[in-house]
Amino acid sequence: MSPTLVLSLIAGYFTVLVIISILTSRKATSESFFVANRNAPWYMVAFAMIGTSLSGVTFISVPGMVYSQSWSYMAVVFGYIVGYLVIGMVLMPLYYRLQLVSIYTYLEQRFGFWSYKTGAFYFLVSRAVGASFRLFLVAGVLQFAVFDQMGVPFAVTVSVSILLIYLYTFRGGLKTILWTDAFQTMAMLLCVGVSIYLISSELNLGFKEMVQTVKNSDMARIYFSDLKDDKFFWKQFASGAFITIVMTGLDQDLMQKNLSCRNLADAQKNMFWFTISLVFVNIFFLSLGVLLYKFAAAKGIQLPLNDAGKVVGDNVFPLLATEHFTLFAGIIFILGIIAVTYASADSALTALTTSFCVDFLDIKRFPEQKQTRMRQLSHFAFSIVLIIIILIFKAINDQSVITAVFKAAGYTYGPLLGLYSFGIFTRRSLTDKLVPYICLATPIITYIINAHSKEWFGGYEFGFEILILNGLLTFMGLLAISRPRVAELNPAR
């Protein structure tokens, strides 16, 4: 596939996004930027959230990981269902009752100033790191497919990608993103479906044969036998539930979309249909992974290996799509990777801007004209921050990106899980000024426990459930600095 063709696809796709941005950002205000004027249709929000939640990590890493992890990731997906139920029944009623723009203002009302700032800070770190991981993966694919051949440095690829996102989001914010993400979700799902169809055709598989091939493959296993195995079903299931609660329910990025619905009932309908859709979409991605490896075996293709001689799963789909698929299939892949790149990154950039402006700049104090200048400057500043983090990650990463994302989430979202759990499920107050110290100490303690888990716990290895440990330690630390409270803000009581 020629670099000129790929660049033409990127240019054409970006042109569509700019047109959508121009049409949707007319007369945009800070209210439009932050919560889309709270009048977004629930079905549009549900569809847009699919693209945002999946991102390039799902598109590349989930199919790639089936060789080493089989379908163990499906246990995480089943856990998502429980997590989304908690979000819809516990967190959403709280957020809508308080009419929040930033969900972290709840912590100020519940505990105080320092708890609020601590929660918002951990979100900024978590989302900036998570978004950077995702963009790193996709920028690497574009670098491999196009820009290496043109002699363009990776830093330039990353910078241009993020600045393009900035250009179509800096005016309309969430109001624009709901439309662009809906378009990009449609493009991404179309690409996955077409990819599965084209690979099945190459392998001479009809629909029934394709289903049987996936079902009977060793790569479709789910692990129930060994508790110590990090692929054990119930460990993954529990991890999926808590990952969902923190990476969606306690994350300004995805909850910002939910808060744009007209009312709580619409937001809950959005969450219900989004959950069902997400389960089936992940089944498609895992099935695609099995078919990719079957295709490589049938064609005798040498898969990319690392220095230890192990298959590099993140490189399998890009390699096959750009060098071994037909031209049409290669184009479909590039369109899909572009779609998920922008769908996840534009939303993250807007959420970071929203949290910083509301939680740290207290932007509502200022007139609309100054608000506009402040959020546009913040939007640009976070674009630069993402570029810097991606370049750092480029220098140090040596593992599957999806694993890296969830491991990072375990350390950075753990304090948020502890704070919100303590706020919702207890009636106690905190010594507010000590909260930052607790939330700083618990990730460090968690890291030490994780590093020595094999020798301390009879060979037990933590997987994604490291998040649960971190949240539990935070909860216990908060309990130690708590006291009975007088006023009660707990809506779950």
C-alpha cells in the first residue's frame, strides 16, 4: 500500500471531521463544550460511546492478544456488565441529582477541598496516560504503514495526529465530539465487519464454518482451572467489573457524554444499550483475532517476533493488513485505525480540558468570552502534554499496550475507586487535609505488594485485579482518618 494512498485516506477522513466540526460548533458556548447543552439524544450518546470506549487498543491489541491469552479477555468483558450496572444504578443518579459538570465536584461536597483536588488530579494523570497509551499504539501503526517509508520521524507523526484532533475539537468540544464519534464508531464497526468477511472469504469459510472455526480453536479458550494464573476467569471477571466502574463511572471522559443526556432516564437507557452492544463488539474483535492467526498459518506468513522469540500481538493485524491483505482490505484497515484513533483521542482531550477548567481554574467565575480563551488555551496545552507522554512511552514500552493501559489504571484509578466507595457506602467524614497523603501512599504500597506477590503469596500473580487491591488499600487508609459525620450527602442511604 503506497504512502500516497494512505495519506489521501487520512486527508479525506479528516476533511469529513472538519466539516462536521464546522456544522456543529456554530454558536458554541462553554455549556456546549462541556455538556453539549444537556440535550443530546440518548441513542446518539450510546453509539458514540462505543468508539470512545474501544479505541485503537481494542482494534489492534485485542485481536493480537488471542495467540498468547486466548479468549481470557472475554471474562473481563463479562465483568463490564456488572460494572455498567453499578454505574447506571448508583453513580448516575448521584451525578444527575447534583447536576454536575465535572463529576469530581461530588468529592468536594462530600469530603472537602483536598479530596476534590486529589480526585481531579488522579483523573488528569489517569486519562492523560491512558489516552497517550492508545495514541501511541495507533501512531505506531501509521508510522509502520506510511511514515517510515517517507522518512518522517515518529515525533512528527504524533504531533501532527494530535494537532489535527485539536483543530476539529477546540471550538465545539463535546457538542462536536458526539457527532464525530458517532460517525467514527460507524466507520470502525464497518471496518471490523468487512475485515472478518474478507478474511473468511480468503479461507473459503461460510458463516457457519467461520463460527465453527473460531469456536473450535485453541485460541478461543477461557481459563477456569488455576487461580494463580493471571488469565483465571473469575479474577478477570472481577477486574472487568472494577475497571469499568473506575474507567467509565469515575472517569470524566465517558461520564461527560452521559451527563449530556436530557435526564437520568435517558442516560440509563444509553448505558443499557451501550453495554449490550459492547459485549457483541468485543466478541467480533476476538473472533477477528482467531481468524487473523488462522489466515497467517494458512498462507505460511512469518509473524513478527520480539527479541525473546515471542509473537508481538500488537503488530500482527497491521502487518497482515498492510502487507498481505488485498488492497481493498488494507484500505478498510487503515480507515478503521484512523476512526478509532480520533474517536478515543478527541474525547479524552476534551475531558482533560473540562476537568482542568472546572476543577482547577473554576472557569464559571469568569464571563463567557474569557471562559472561551481559557478553555482553548487549556485545550492546546493538553495537546502538547499528550505528545510529550507518547514520546516518553515510545522510549520505554516493551509490552502489549492493552496490558500496559490496565496496569497503569490499577495504580492511578485505585485512589478514585477508594474515594468514591468511601463516599457512597459510608456515612463518615474525613480529615480532608490528609487525603492526598493517603492517595499518594496506597499506589506505592500496591506496587510493592505486586512486585513481591510471588514470594509472599505462594506464587500468586496479580493481573488487572491490582486495581481492586489499590482501591481496598485506599478505602482502609481513608477509614483510618475518618470520623462520624453530622450532615449526610449519601444518596444510596
